[in-house]
Amino acid sequence: IEETPNGYKLSLRVPEKCFGMIIGKKGSNMKQLQQDTGTKIKLPSSRNSDASNDLTCITGSSKKGVISAKVRIELLVDSCRSKALPTHFVMVPLLSKQVISSYIQFKDMVLQDFSQCKGIEESIMQEPQRLHITIVVLRLFDKIEEVNCFVKRLKSIKQAKVDIKGLEIMGDDPSAAKVLYAEIHDTILQELGEDIVDRFVASGLTGKEGPRLKLHATLMNSRYRTSTPGGTEPFDARNILQVREN
């Protein structure tokens, strides 16, 4: 926050996708926000191509009022982000030949032995070369956020050994599963992953704070289904889960 001859001034980045929520219908939200905090708030022009002038400016005679306006704008941005669909995710690829070979055997077994089970088809199976461990899902609104995010990308893992054992589903009903995954067990990766999640949650780029990180590799997902585009028809995973120990 900067002190000026007329009071105080503060600048912050606000994603353009959140302007509508901040302004409100016919400017109602903006008017109320300025009235409550005793400030003037100026959003950058959406047509502005100068990255140096893309900051939202808050001015006011009271330092407390300027800070209050900043906090309320940040809460609106958080609300806007929490309603947005995920755009990116941080992951660790599973490139081991042994892992890929084991998965292909699992995939062949599922399609050969359980293809008659409800909802099971090849399209819902993960592609072998895309096997990965998801660390955190992000909701990024613009290129600057993407750049800032990728600066923090995971660089410390060059190669790691993890224990992949057991099958589980997302949800409680195996007869109507939407995601089936392999459990990942590794203390170091778990701790590192939790630290990464905490950093992104603190930065506000996740949109909301989710449950504790559970390391896993998705093997089957109803969202991949091509027979009913746009649909998420569940599948019956009961027979598959009976072989989870293998």
C-alpha cells in the first residue's frame, strides 16, 4: 500500500474473468463495495494490451478502507474461481516400463474378463502413456497466472520409486463407479505433494481447499467414455475390485 498526498493507493491483479462478479448488475456490487469501504476502485480496460497497466487500482483517504476493499475483492475472486472448471493440473508421470507393462496386463484382463459388466468398455481405460499421479488441480484464468504457476512447477523430482498396490474407487458404490484408481504409497512423495498443494492453495489458484492429498493413478474414468460423448455413465467395478490385491 502506498501513501499519497490524498490518502492511500493500492494496486493488485484481478483476472478479467472476475470483473463481472466485482461490478455486478448495473454496477451494483462495485457501488456497494466503494460505499462500504470509502474507496474508489478502477478496473483496467479489457482492451488494454499493456501488461504494465493491467492492475486494479484502489484509492481512498483511509488506509483501513483501502485494505478492506482489497480483501473483499480477493474474496470475490476466490468465489469466482471456486465456480470455475479446472484448467490445469500438476502431476508426476508414471514412465516406468514395468508400470506400463503391468497396466496393459490389467487393461487386457478387464476387457477380456469383465466386458459384460455394466458400463465397461475400452474407451474409459486410461491410455498407458498418460498414466500419472495427480498432485493438485488448478483453475487459472489468464496467461500471467499460467506463467506464474509454471515458474513454481515441480523440478525437484528427477526420478522416484513408488509402491503401486491396490485398487479403489472414488465414491461409495462400486456398482456405479465413475473413477477407479491404483493406490500410490510413498512417504517422501506424499510429503512433497502436500507441500505443493499447500503452496497452491495459499496462492488462491486452486479455487478451494480440498481434502488431504491422496496419491493415486487413475486407471478408469467414465469421463473418458466415447460411446456417449459428454456423458458420465458409471460402470460396475465390483468384480474388478475383487482382484485388488493383485
